[in-house]
Amino acid sequence: MSLKSMIVATLPVICLSHSLPAFADWQGNITASSDYLFNGVSQTLNRPALQGGLTYNFSNGVYVGGWTSNVDYDEGTKRELDGYIGYFWTLSDDFSVDLMFSQYTYHGRGYSSDLNFQELSLKLAYGDWGFNSWYTWDYFGFGGDHYVFQLSRTLPLNDNWHLFVAVDTSITGDKNAWAWEGKSSFWHGQLMLQTRWQSIDIAFGYHMTTLKEKWGRDTLLLQLAYNF
């Protein structure tokens, strides 16, 4: 079993999960990725993923939506299907806040639903900086608290290219319920070049992690996303 994805990129190019509200009625994306990664941990046994999401944004900042991807935990689970509800608000021209509740569900075998769990996330953006945090009290149905904290920055290189730089740590609150290669936490970093060609967002870069045994590896990642 692998680590669940709940990444929301802080710039409007490629994201592995739900897009931030754009204050239009509907917003969607279809993404082809060379892997489904979170913190350097593959959700697809290092194989490609096809993902899609759809969000409805209300005029008061509330949004609801769903997201799906193929997964492979080498035990029969093949599909992840998530639902979420959140509230997004802008405090100034530079500062915004996004609070979200998510329900993760898994499909493929009768026991896949045992992995279902809920999660809360808080995302702060200030200029080209982002601070994201995630919390669940029943990680993958194993019980125990689990936290993720991410610091990121988007650096414009020219009119067409950006560099997304991020570092995050995952922390388990109960090693008896869940441990990372015998430890209570690990680190992950990424460097992603991002651009747009016509209506396709492109991201390519390198992910590195302190996990080296069972859970993770350093890897290159390529993503192509169509947003609508």
C-alpha cells in the first residue's frame, strides 16, 4: 500500500489533485502522468496514471467536486474516487486561504473500501509562496493521526516557464498504526519546470525522498494536463 495523494499545487499549472477555485461555475482537468506520486511514493507501482477532476464553484467561495485516478497497491485495488467540499477566500491581493474536507474511497476488490478515510487540509498562499497542511485521524483505515506539511515557492523564469520548488514532511502520530520504513516521518522534495503549450499544461522535473527501501525512490516525473 502507498501513501495517498492530496497535493494541491500553488500555481495554476499542473496539479496531482484538486484545483483551487477559479470563481467560475465549473472547472475541470484531465491529466496524464508518468507516475502518480505523493512525497516520492508511487500510487501506481511506478507506472503511468490517467486522472480527472471536476469542481463546481459557488459565488460565495464554497466549492464542491470530485477527482479520480487509477491506482495499484499490488493487492487488487485499482481505482481511487474522491469527493471534497471547501471554502476559498482572498484576504488581500497577495494572500489567500483554502480550507477543504475530503473523502477518499478505493475500489477494485471487496476489501478495497477498508482503505477509505477522511482528511482536512489548510492551504495558505502569499505571493509566490505556499504553505499547505493535511491531517487525517484514520490514515488509510489503519487508525492513528497523520500529518503532512509542505512549503513551496513558484519562481518565474521567463514569460513562458516557471520553476515550482517544494519540500514537505509526512508525520505519523502512531507508529503502531503506520510507520515509514520503521520511522515516524520522512522528507520529500521536488523541482518541477512548468509551462503551457496551447491548451496543454506541461510539467517535468525531479522528485527526491528520504525513503529508500520499500516506499519511495528518487524519480523523474512528466505530466500533461488539459484544464477546462
